[in-house]
Amino acid sequence: MPRVSVGQPAPELEVSDHTGRIHSLAALSGRPVLVSFFRYAACPLCNLRVHAMGQHYERGRWEGLSVLAVFQSSAESIAAHVGRREVPFPLLADPGMVAYRRWGVELGWRGLLKAVVSASGDAWKAMRKGYFPGRIDGPIHRLPADFLVDANGSVSVAFYGEHIGDHLSFEVIDRFMEEHAGNVGQTTRNR
């Protein structure tokens, strides 16, 4: 699938989390949403990012923002790895990678190789926090992607990572929330 573009309606997203509960973008109608695509559940860089997102979220910086974190792993793998630590948002299992295709989330060998240079410090940081590499579910060369969807269901930010540890900066998410704070709770989306 082609990449998602800013301004277009957000693609469909309906995936169950690692506990079996189904989550959908349509159910979050009227709220700003961060849809974050990760690699696999035992990826140290992914675990480090989820941990940082949870801390940022709990500090109240993203009040009113719904977060959907999607992994190319099974529910069992998520529960055994990233799901062992409690986070304030759902961890979604998409082992068939249906949502990845729908949102144009990419693969890239070059991005995997870039990580050796760009993300090596983050990899050590992740392992110092106890996030060790484990079983790889799905393509090892999956690149992350992050999308900010406004309360009307339109894509406001589409970020496609250049390497396996490359995600949208928290500053961009914070700015998005400052701009969309007044839209929280307004249901203006037709889905």
C-alpha cells in the first residue's frame, strides 16, 4: 500500500490487544489519536520507546490523547515481552500485518543497517533497562511509523521512520496536543 498522506482520512484500524480486547480508531471518534507502529514485541528499541511513551503519557502531557501501539507480534509474544510492563494504553497484536499494509508501514534493509550507527546508543540504553532482544516476530527489517489523527479523523502528521529506532519526536506530539486540546471530546467525525 502507498504511504498515508497528511490531510487524508485515517485508514481503518481495528485490532485486538494482547488481552483480547478489540480497539478501533472508529471507537475513538472525536478524540485526537496517536497511532504508533512498532516492530516486534521483543525489540529492545521498541520496548524503550513504549516505556518512554508511558512515562510521558503519565506526566499528563498528553491528556485527552488516545494512543494505539501496534506490533507485528502475536498477543502471546506481546504479553511475554512488552506487555509485562504496565502502560496506560493498549498494545495491539497484528501478526498478519493487515494494519501495517493499510497504513503503508514500510520495510527497509537500509533502515536496519542505519540503526547500527544511529541507534546503537539507544540499544545499549534499552538493554541497561532490561529490554533484551528476543524472538523476532515478522520481518526483522520493519521500520516504525507514527501518525497523529485529529478529532475529525484526518491524518495531521504522518511520520515514517528511516531506521528501526526512528520515531516521531515527543515535541511534535506535544505541539499537536497544544493545538488540538480544544477538540478533545467533540464528536465531529462521520464514520
